[in-house]
Amino acid sequence: MNKKLDQLSEKARNLTDLPGVYLMKNAKKEIIYIGKAKNLKNRVSSYFVLNNPSHNEKVRKMVSQVDDFDYIVVDSEFEALVLECSLIKQNTPKYNILLKDDKGYSYIKITKGDYPKITAELQRYDDGADYIGPYTSSFSVKQTVEEVNKIFKLPTCNKKFPQDMRKSRPCLNFYIKQCMGVCKGKITKDEYNDNINEALAYIKKGSSNLVTRLTEQMEQASENLDFEKAAKLRDRILAIKKITETQKVYMINQPDQDVIGFSQNLTDATVAILKFRNAQLVDKEDYSFNDIYDLSQTRQEFLNQFYLSTNDIPKQIIIDEAFEGMELLSDYLSQKQGTKVTVKIPAIGDQKKLVEMAQSNASEKLSKKVERTGREVTALAELTKLLGLPKTPEYIEAYDISNLGDSSIVGGMVVFYNGRPLKKAYKKFKVSEGNGQDDYRSMREVISRRFERYFEEKDNGEGFGRLPDLILLDGGKGHVAAIKPILEQMKLDIPLFGMVKDAKHRTRAIAIDGGEISIASYKSAFSFVTNIQDEVHRFSINYQKKVHKKSSFEITLTRVDGIGEKKAATLLKTYKTKAELKKATIEQLRETAKINEKIATELYHFIQEL
């Protein structure tokens, strides 16, 4: 805890209630955080309230290091926004979102030799090759290189020509007609270089000029009765038209716009920005951040800094979620551009699909960072949003009860860690037979026993000694209502929901205390919850079958005079399978069950006949 908290709090209470910017400083007088406020007194005072529940881990860390603060009063929140972004850029404080300008430049490289290749490069090497560029958009460079290689069927493999001709069979690209098959040795140097020259013309002058020129060449070839050449030119023209229609996303009757999507996994986050200019997708940018505890605040800080530090501002900015100060940002950008700039959130239609595409790109970028698939990242993000959780659930526990009549009642607990099953943490519970077929009562027993173990083992921090971020029960709102009082009594603040099945035993909804949340429209979350429900059901059923089988075997052994339930259980604990039991000698059976030789002999012969 900050020892100067009272002193800082007193200073904050004496601040003005005017708008302004505040600068938090550490003991070395270094600025560690810069923020803006509509009311300086209220905003700054909130940081120095002891155990403020609205503070996340990042804020608590920052406050613990504050030795003093300074402030600048301005005339409006609008001015505070501009000043905040300017000061952040100048001082790069530790606890602010910082935009690193590491985008760099990209180049299109044309290698030397009889059979040159065209590749996308992030830097220019002194290797004698020709380079086109620099370009600021690596996205456009990669897309362009991919297009020309497909259109003109240029090789993208590592083979060197003419050295590697006729040495191996063509690769898949040749058979799917995306490569001319230079490796077969039937493409002349002149023919290949004609293709390269046309590819370069496509890069430098665009598709429309090239299509016009190729059309003229095709018509001339037809007049000269060179139908083979005309057919190749026709195919090339069709390829250009097809790829320009399918590989670029077009927005008909839409102004220039940026479409922005965020993705978060625990404390890591990414943002993807899709830039549409002249009705088509021309660029994609993405940024990554660490120590993110409040994605809404991150969204606000990022968008403010990003657009206040660039002159490339479109007429529309489409975002995935609302954030504080949306109208303020819109007003500032409109004033800066001298024309209306709209910041909005689409609810339906094509614009909504574009936002989902941006979110998908952000998830894919994040998945590389956290070593998870894009689908897993998206599923956790959707589940967090759907359930209104305060943070992404890293450690999820799911429970199910399985029974066969009044006996062999069991409970199963499965764990999903960061989106994947953590099988070493799975737990089994044998439920008291006195519960009968009462699912609620059985679930209460399982949950009670699980969290009683937590208080016994919490110092370990693993297994039962770790609290989950989310509890899912295989059942509806009745199950949630039955378990909620137990958590409250134990003073455990853990999000609790049920997984509801339809008549065909398929996941249908998420149950809350008193109702249900539809999940079908959240595809990734729906699939994820279905997997959890299927896994906990499978685990519980398998355990129940083993318990029932063992219980039946115990009953069978008690048919031998002198073998009661306890002795039968002891035997089966030592010899876990029928095969192991049959291998046991009379002496081993006598010693294990603590019986005399006569009973042991009868038991031995009984087992051999099973």
C-alpha cells in the first residue's frame, strides 16, 4: 500500500472541479501515468480511496508507486483530450497505452537471373536484386505479390532455375493451375520473362491498363491464327478480373472508413484496423498491448491517441464497442478535418460483418502472442462479453451429476485452462447414497466438498487450492439457484452459470439465477460451451460406469460366506480388475481380507469361476 495515500488524498481534495490533465509521478519524479478529467477533483481523488473496488490490478500497481502528482487546468474536456494525447506522446508514461511506430516499410523484390521471382520483403538488402518501394502498407505489398504470382502463375517455391529443372515432380500449385510448372523444363527463358514483365506492369500501372493491353494482344493473336497464345492471354485476363473481384473487399456506396475490432485474452489485447479507401480495402494495421485489465479503457485510450496523431482520418470510424468520449472524439476529428467524421457501432448488416472481420483479425494476431488458436481466443472473448464477466475467465470449472438409480451417484469436475481442457485438474466425487436421485442435493454436496477443500489447500495454489474464474453447472436455473447460497455462505465471489440442454441433449442456453441467456448467436462461445458440457458429461458418465461396475462386483464377492461389504471393498481396492483378482493366490487373498484359510480357499475358487 502507498504510505503517502493520506497525503495524496488531501492534496486531491483541494483540486479544482474544472477540466484538466493530471500527471502521476513516482519518487524519482518520473511521470508514470497521464490522464484527462472533466472534473479534476473527483477524478484524481478516486485514485487515493483506500481499497477502491473499481480499481483493477494495473491501477492498483500504478497508485502504489505514486509519490506526487501535477495537473494542468484547461477550459474544456475537449482541450483536455488533445493535451492528454500530446503529453503521452512526449513523455511515454509507463502505465499509459503506448503506440509504437514499428510498422516500418515494405518492398517488392524481383530477383536477378534467367528466371526471376517476385517476393514481399520487410527491408531492402544489398543483394543485387531490383526493388519496388518503399511502401508503408505491408498488407498491400503482401496482397499484391500474392495476386501477381497467382495471375501470372509464377513459382513461389524454393527451387532455383534452370538448375532444378526436371529434377523432381511439380508441386501442388502446378496441378491446381497456380504455377506454370517451370520445374518441368518446358518454359523458355523468354516466355518466362514476358510473364515477369507483365507482372511488373500490373504492379506499377494497375489491372485496368494491363487488361486493355492484353485484350489487344489476344485479338491480334486470334487474327494471326495463333489460338494457343490467344487462349493463354484470355485465361490471364480472366484471372486478373477474377482476383481483383474476390481478393479485395469492396464497400459499394460507402464513404472512406476505418473498421476496428479488439480482442483480449487475460491481460493481453490486440486491435486490428481495416482501412477502406475509394470503396475498397487497402490496408490493415494491428497493435498489441500488455497488462490490460479494462478493455473499455484501452479502447478509449488507443482510439484517442491513434487518431489525434495521424492525418489519415476517414469520414467514418466503425468500432466494435462503445467507449467513454465517443462524441468528444468525433467532434475533435470533425474540427480537425473540416468535415463531419462519424464514430459509430453497427448493429446489423454489412457493416456489422466488417466489424466481425476486424475482430477476427485481431483474434488471429492475439492467438500468435498467447499461443492459442484464433478460435479459442474468440470463444473466450465472446463468452466474457456474453456473461458480462469482469475479466476473461482463465480457469473454468464445470460440474455434472451422474447416477444410476439410487446407487452409484457420482459427480464430475472438469477444468478448462485458457480455453483448453486441463485433464490433470479433473476431479471425481462419489456422492452419498442418501441423496437419492435428487440432482440439486447431489450438486450441493459436490460443490460444498470442493470448496471446503479449497480452504484446506489454498496455500498450495493448485488443484483444489485454486479458485476458478467461472463455474459452469450442467443444468438450468434451478441448479444455479441451488448452488448460489453455498458460494455466498462461503463468501466466494465466483461467477456461476448453468448450461441448459434442449430435448435432444444439445446445448441451448446459459442459465442464470432466475432466467436464461440465449447463446446461439455467439458462434464461437456456443461451440466452446458445448464442448465443455459434452466433456463434463462424458467424464461423469465414464466415472459412474466404473463405480457401478465396481459396486456390482463388490456385491458379487459378498456371496461368499465370511466376506462382507468392507472386506469386498478392501479386496477390490487392492486388486482393481477381475484379471488381477484371479491372479491372487489363496495366501494373498487371506492376507488382504484378513480371513482364515478356509474362507480364503472358498473365495479363491469362487473368483476363478467368475
